[in-house]
Amino acid sequence: MVKDDTKDANIRYVGSNPNNYVLFNGEKWRIIGLMNNVKDEQGIEASRIKLIRNDSIGNYSWHNQRNPNWAESELQKVLNQGAYYQKNSGNCPGKLGEENINCDFSDTGLKEEAKQMITKVEWNLGGIAKEELMSILVNQFYEKERGDEVWQNNPTTWDGEVGLLYPSDYGYATSGDTNITREECLKQNSYRWQNSVCSNNSWLLKEEYWTLMPIIDSDLYNIVNIFPQGFLANRFGMSLYPVYPVVFLDTNVKITSGTGTDGNPYKITIES
């Protein structure tokens, strides 16, 4: 684990496959890191563990209302009050021309024990201009995610339990290697991460999938995606791509056993 170079000095797991597996919701998730100064819905700041599900819950659109507003998006509602949150079947946002598609989370939705471990926090909804997307650095993504640039008059923050990954989470997960150090990777823009040591040594490099960050200047209502080649680019929000839920754990959740490996993930419990 290493400290990032942000004003919050978060502690992150880095590398191509660190020992950050955790058993949560009866399935494998992974610890992104310990994030500092994260506000809960009462505005109380604390250091909180941030998790991402190891596997996608399926391919769904980010929204289907031609507005990249996470606070009102159909995907957000599925994750925080709909079928995924209720652990049942229902409707999920489909691609353009398919307003809704059937989805069933009876086996993969959130269990009551998992819900008790999640904290409702303030998520930042800052966006980025399309022409900047491949030219800025990881720390600049971090600042923009927390900025006030949004599409039209959308909100800059949202209080909720289940969100998605930030582009900066992916970037800060790199370790580099003996030829290109982590520090050198963080000085490269996202375009140079394409098929590079930097992207190949970030454990958050997966198939193409959604992030939480909107494009602020496009009539196509685009969202930032992480591509399997390692770079970041925009995608039409009413398209179908994998969804990896992300949550923050309550401060009273503690690791009780395990080594964090794939075969022996951390076990966690609520400390009374």
C-alpha cells in the first residue's frame, strides 16, 4: 500500500494483483484503499475503506434519459434502491431504444448484513471536457472529480451508498515497474497509458467499464470509461457496459482474519 500525492493523502493498494481481496456480501470484493476526509451524510469527515466488487454485475446503461446526472440516473437507482439493492428481480436501464431490460439480482444483490456495513457518503460528481480527457494527469483527474464543472446544471455532489469507480482510482492503482516507476507513470497523461507498463500494472485494468465521471460538453451525454487497452475515453451513456459497484465501509467495520489473497480473502465484521 502507498500514499497518493493528493491533498487527502489516501492510502491505496497498487500493482497488477495486490493482496486486497475481501469477503463482502458473501462474495469477493477488493479494497481500493483507505480514503481520508470522506464525508458521511451528516457531513462528518473520516477515513473510510473503499471497496469495488471483483466481478461485474452485468452490462447496463449509465442512464437512459439523455442527461449524465448520476443523482438521477436509472443505474444509480438500481444500485441504491432498486433490484440490486433489494436483492430481487426488476428493471435495469437498457441501451438506446430499450428503455428497460429485465435484470435479476436475487443471488448477487446486497444482503442485509452488507448494507449494515456500508456508509452513506458524499460522492463527488465533477466532470471533464472531452478534449481534456486524454491529456491530463491522474492528480488532475482527482481534482476535476471534486470540482464544480458539470453538465448543464447538474449537482456537483450526491449522498448515497453505492457508486462507481473514479478515473483517478484506476490511475493511482498503478505500481509501474523497474523500467517505468510509479512516479513516472503518474506524470504521464492517460493517452500514454495505452498498452503500457503503467496500465498493465494497475489491478483496476479490466474489461471496458463505466466510471462515475461525466463528460461536460457533449450533446451525446457521454461518460468516461476505462478501456482494456489502458486509456480513458468517452462513451455514450445509453450504451451497455459492465457495472462494478463501489462502496465505502462504516468506520466500525474491522478486518478479523485472512491475508487478502485470492485464496484467503480478508474477513470483516462490524465491531460493537
